[in-house]
Amino acid sequence: MKTIHALNSRYCCRAFKPEQVSKEKVQKILEAAIRAPSWANTQPWEIYVASGELLERLRKAYLMNREKGVPGNPDLPRPQSWPPALQKRTEELMSKRKEVLGIARDDKAAREAMLAANYRFFDAPVVIYLCMDRTLTPWSVFDLGSLAQSIMLAAKEHDLDTAPAVMLVSYPDLIRAELGVPDTLSIIIGIALGFGDRKNPTNKFRSPRRPLSEVMHIRGF
């Protein structure tokens, strides 16, 4: 697959088919993705992959926490606020997603069901967790971002879809208990991986992007 096509066809998949992904295919994706750049070739990432019965236990534990109202506590703290322009884009995103799904403003049950999908990891058969040493700085988070994008593009080469989501790492204690991630590592982000259910309405939505003319500040040409 051409890189530009992979970039344009990648989307945040929020509904996966139950079809399993082989260990060999995951390894091929990660083998390509670890060519991602990093500061002075530090390669600060540690990668943990969950699937099968282990992932099902983790999924059930997440849903139980949700039922109990346990607040998320990710290792990398969530932003407490956004600048107004960014907040507006977030609100527009949620409004358009609900519109595509036919969720009315006062339909609490439908809104809850949409949120619950996050705690089920969108029913993905595989979740990849990217971690790094707790002593590292945000520069290494940047490197993990490069790795995450590389994983998502490599997945497209194998006709697989992905969803990077903070909700996947909301309960790091549960992840550590199942995957044996040491306390010396911060669990930065999770990437759901699998075959996207193209018939599900939630996967028909594509989030808009700001025009290049708005974000590019080019000089000297």
C-alpha cells in the first residue's frame, strides 16, 4: 500500500469484528513500526501486546470499574482544559459522531452505550500498549507518538484497522496485573487493532481536518 493512501484511509476504528489477528501478523506490523525515529536512537519504547483470554479478562475488569464508577487514573495525566479553539473542535467532533449514530441529545441510554464501547476496547481482538521509563521526558513521548503512527500505518498494509485511545490506558493497575508491566514503566497509550466492522455506523464517520492553509505557516518560498 502506498504511504499516502495509508494516511488517507486510516481512521479511528470504534467497532471491530470478532475475527482474530494472528501473532505472526502482529509481529510483522511491529517489526516494521520499530523503524520509527527517536531522539539519538534512544528507542525509548517498550511494547506490550494483549489478546485472547488475557484481553478478555482485562476487558471485563474495565467494564466492572465503569459499573462501579471508578475514575480513570492514566500514568500520563489527561489535560484538564483545552484552549478555546481546540475545545470547540472536540465538541464539534462529538456532536457529529452522535449525528452519524442517530443519537438524540436527550438519549442518555444511547450516549452511555457509545461510551461503554471505549471500556470494551471497541471489541478489538488485540490491544497494543506503548510504555516508557518513568524518568523520561515529554521528548520521549514524542518518540512514542512516532511509533504509534508507524504501527497504525503498518497495520493498513495488512488490511487491519486501529484506534489509539487514552481510555485504553485509563486503569494502568489492571494492565500491570495482567501483562506484568513493571512500575518503572509508564503506560502511555493503547492502540486497539483488528479487522474493522465496515457495516457498523460508527465506522462510517470520518473526523474533519483543518485545511492546510489554516495550519501551515510557510516562509521563504
